[in-house]
Amino acid sequence: MLLSMKFVEPIERTLNSKFKFRCHKGISCFNRCCRNADILLTPYDVVRMKKRLGISSEEFLEKYAYVHIDEKSSHPYALLKMTDNDEKKCPFVTPEGCGVYEDRPVNCRNYPVGQGLMIKGTEDRKVKEGFYFFIKEPNCLGCGEDNEWTIEQWRIDQGSDLYDEMNREWKEIQLRRDALGQPKLDPKKQSMLYMASYDLDRFRRFIFESRFLDSFEIAKEEIEKIKSDEIELMKFGFKYQKYILMMEETLKVKEAQL
Ligand code: SF4
Ligand code: SF4
């Protein structure tokens, strides 16, 4: 979740750091955190949730997300849209808890553990999941329960590694932009980045139903992969984002187009 920094403990933790936490139906704050929350979505969150709901990425984003433009970097992000009434509930919360539990967004999974990221190495410039921190929201009573975890045990229990693996390259793009202090994005670039991050059904049409493949040299095997495999399409989206942000020459323009 995009939580206010005032709830973030200013102490760096490691995978061995211990904490107590249990979230369950009998706790008096049950479901309280699933309303009026700023929950940042990642590309892999959208892949999982739209598949679970059996809808397109366009329908998912239209119904369940809104665009947030980061003030500093001007990068576009999708956030989960709360219901438009006084309750401001997450559209997926039910009296039994999360209605999309197995496919819930990574920020819901990791809570109350937050993750700090950094780029290491000047050559590969890869994201390393650098450190962790605890989020201590006063309204969350789970920290008063007796179940003890290390951060590593918590992450295994929540399936966090798979989400990190899937989103790593996308996070790297955000961090590199922040580190480079790049110029503000214009609305056209923001819209392309949003599409290539989150709206994969539209991105697929953009690749296969426009002049895209006439413009770029892309190996046949890669074309086949992105046509049939959504994860490959998502990864190609990361490549495309690096290209349009001029971070790396991840795509090659066909000679006839030059
Ligand atoms: S997705 Fe699930 S866990 Fe996350 S806020 Fe909504 S109901 Fe709660
Ligand atoms: S214990 Fe915390 S995470 Fe669980 S329902 Fe209560 S507020 Fe939400």
C-alpha cells in the first residue's frame, strides 16, 4: 500500500528481523485496512487480477483502478479505486475478508512489511531488494497478536518472491528515472508507459494491429512468445518502456524506417 510515511518505522530491517503479527477474522479491526487505502498496483498484480476476474486489462483498469501521476518523476501509476461513497471500501473486500485473496496485490500481501529498493552496480544496474522496514499503523491490531515471524518467513508465506521477480525490471525503470533526475514526461509518453505497464490487452493490439512490427526488428521467436504468453508480453512491455525513455536501445528500428 502507499502508506503515509508517518506509519513507517525509520529502521532498516533484514530478512532475519523478527516481528509479531496475525490477521484473522476474529480481530476487531478485521477489514478496516481494506478501505480508504492508497494501493499501488504493479504490472504483475494486474495480470493476476484480471485473469482471476476473467476480464480484459482495459475493463479491469476502467472499473478498478485510477491513474496517479507521481509529482516528482511524472511517471504514471495505477492505484486501486475505492468505492465512490462514504465507505470508500476496496471493491474486493467481503465480510469474509479479501475476495481475491490468492491474487491480491503485492502491497496487500507484504503488509506490515515494506521494502526499500536500490540499484547496485554501475554495469548491470539491476535492482536489489535492499532492505525492509515495518509499517506500524495505529488502527491495525495485528501487531499485538502472538504469532512471531522473521521477514523471510513472512515473505515465503505471502508468496512475495514471485511478485518481486515478475516486477523487478519494472521497478528498475522507476528507480533509474529517479536516480537520473530525468525531465518530466509529456502526456503521450505517460499514456504509452501506462499502456505498456498495465494495459497489456491494448498493448498487444498496439503491437499486432499497428505498424509496430514494420518499424522494429524483432525476432520471429520473440513475436511468437509475446503473442501467446502474457508474461512474455509484460516483459516485452518493460523493454519497450526502456526504449521510449531512452534508457537503453532495447529495440532496433528497421533500416527501411531510418
Ligand atoms: S485487494 Fe484484498 S487485501 Fe487488498 S485492499 Fe482489497 S480486499 Fe483488502
Ligand atoms: S490486523 Fe491489520 S491487516 Fe489485519 S484486518 Fe486488522 S488492520 Fe487489516
